[in-house]
Amino acid sequence: MSQHGNVTLAAARCRAVVVLAVGLLSLAGCAGNDSRQRAQAAIDVFHGQLNRGDFDAIWNGADEAFRKAAGRDSYDKFLGAIHRKLGRALHTTTNSWSVNSFNLHTSMMLVQHTEFEHGSGTETFTFAVSRDGVTLLGYFIQSMELVTT
């Protein structure tokens, strides 16, 4: 085979790899977008349950790793303090979001600015992502009103 034939074959292989990579990235972007919509819906459900004081529903719907990370008593006290001090969640907007995949496990983190009845806070939600949907993996809130009232 001529030198020119090897270059053409190499160029064709390179193009095929680039097309495959772009296709996989496009699929990943679509999957991330779908998961983000599911996570946004899960945040709305979380806030509705928090507003009703239905901590059992949040606990039971969360990922097993979430339930193992903190004892039920600590969890109830934490959410109870948020509910008591900040009141009902009124409005939330997404500040940022990211997707992470490691060892065939995918997680999504959304950082929300949330207005409550008696203050505001920056909430960080982490969700485990699977074909079946998203489950709460972690929850954190930063709020001056939560720690000062």
C-alpha cells in the first residue's frame, strides 16, 4: 500500500473516532438534561413535603446511602429546624448544576437559591441518577436566618 493510502485510511479512522465521540457526548448531554428535569421535579416534591412537615416521605423516598449517612433522629431535628425557622419554601431557582459519573454510578448536584417565608437559603441537592429516575443522595442548606434565629 502506498504512503498516500495509509494517510487516507488514518484520516478516515480519525474522522470516525471524532464522529463517535461527538455522538456519545450528545447522548450524554440529552441524558443530563432529562436527569436535570427529573431532579428539578424531585426538588419541587421535596419542598412540598418539607412544607407539609412530611419528613417521613422525604426519608422513605431518599437513597439508601442518604439514610445511612445520618441517623433518623438527627435528620428529623435538622429538617424540623429548617421547617420551624424558615417556614414554607416559596420559590426556588437553580444557581448551578453538574453531573458526575464514577464507577458506573452517576450523580447530579443542583445548587438552588430558595426563598422561604422567613428568610432565604442556598440549598445543595445531590441525586443518584438511574434509568428509573433520581433519588435524594444528599441535602445541605446555607442560611443566615437558619443559624441566627
